[in-house]
Amino acid sequence: MEDRPERSPCSPDRIVFDPERGVRVCMDTGEVIESHVIGDEAEWRAYTPEEKARRTRVGSPISYSKPNLGVDVFVGPREGGRRVKGLGRRIESIRVQRGLRMGRAVSSIEKNINQALRIIDEVVARLELPYQVKEEAARLYREAASKGLTRGRSIYSMVAATIYAACRKHKVPITLDEIAQIFDMREAPAKREIARNYRLLVRDLGLEIPVIEPENFVHRIASALNLPDYVVVDAIKIVKRVRRLGLTAGKDPSGLAAAAVYLAALKHGLRKTQKEVAQIAGVTEVTVRNRYKEIDKVLKLGTSEQG
């Protein structure tokens, strides 16, 4: 008997699902690829967003920044549903609901996490950080708490460290000083504690932190100083020229960005003092002055320094 040639597989984009028969069929050959498929579509109709939300049986997606990952428990009739008949059954339903609300944080770790989530939510809102930073900071804190890294450490310094790590991971240009200022931890010992906790997270959680380029800080610094777009363009050009010359290695990116913005502003006759630029960038005035001198010496921009 002669062997039959092997049939070529159907391309995934040519496979359609027939909900009435519960099969997946190839549009080109008519071959049944899979049978007895369980449909995941709704069996009801909804004509308005409110009707769809009322009839749906699923909840919101899991969120690390919410208590219990955003998964809530409800016992009793749904809103708009039938009432529980009988006074005794209604009292029992209310008692169970109250017990669920009061018993959500059943351990000291969960209480610590819920307190940290509230702090993360407040800090992210004040710093106007993106949602993914909030979720990443909450995830890191949960992981650190589960591994016992938060035990014996200040919850504020650990939250500050997780927010800084989340910002670094998502390349959000923010300095440790800015985060410490939100927590009113501007003294050197407090900032050193946040830095130690950040290094602890990177080491024990195995975080891969990408390098933040100085260009990411340029826009924020220039915007805070109310400088025009052409200053931003020139500052980025300065940073790129400095990088090609190998002067960015081992330098604080926010300090380099501050010096580049300062130089670009001087080039266009827009007078900003080194103190102003340093405060916005979250670095010292000495850092801005040193980076300014190094860049100006190499690039020979010929700008006149102003303290």
C-alpha cells in the first residue's frame, strides 16, 4: 500500500471557532482541528456598558497594589438581587460579612503588606508615577515580605526602596533624594538606610536593573526649570557627545543631565544658577559644577559660568 503524503498543517490565522458545534475548523481545507471545545463567550446579550457590567460573572484583574490582590469575597445576595428572607438569616448574613471584612488581614505579614500598599498608593500619587511603577513596587514589597526581608526594618524605608527599584526597573527618571524627600527622610542616615534596603532588594530578589541614561533626566529637569524645547534638544546632543567620548562611565546620570541642561541654557543666554539646577535634579551644587567643568573642558563650548 502506497504511503499517503503528509498533510500540511493549517496556519493559525486561518482557524476559526464554530460556537454552535464547539469545533475549530481550518478555513482553507475544512478540516476539524479540534472538537468538543468549551466556549468562553457569554450566553447572554448586553446592549449597554451598564448592562454588560451587571451581567458579567468575572471580576477585575489581579492587582499587586490592592489588598488580597484585588480579589474580594462577598457572601449574601448581590446588589439588585433578591433580599434574604427572614430576620435570622439576614442577621447571619450581616455577621458573616462583618467577619470577612474584619478578618481579611489574618497575619502580621498581611497587615504589614496592607499598610505598605496604602503608603505606596499615596507616594505614587504625590510623585505622579505611572501605574506600572505602582504595581511593580507592590509586587516587590510582597516578595520581600514573603522572604522575611522586611522583618526588623522600617516600613517607610522599605517602601521607599521598592518604589525606587520599580522606577529604576521601568526607567522612570527619579532620584533617591526625591523619594526620600516625600518620606521626610532627607537626613544622611535615613537616606543611607533606603540605599541599603535597595541594595538588599537587588541582591536577594535577583533584580536586573537597567542603566538609566542621562537623556531620561533632561526632559524632567528642563520642564521644571521652564526651559524651551530647543534647550532640551541641545542638552541631549551634549549628553550624546559626552557619551561618545567615554565621559559618562561611572557618573551619576542625573548629575550629567543637570550639567548638560545648565550648559545648554547658558548657550542660549537663559540664565539659570547651578543651585537651581542642582535642586531640581536632586544632586549637590558641587556635582553640577564638577560635571559642568569636565564637559566644558572637553567640548569647549565657550559658555560663561554663573554660580
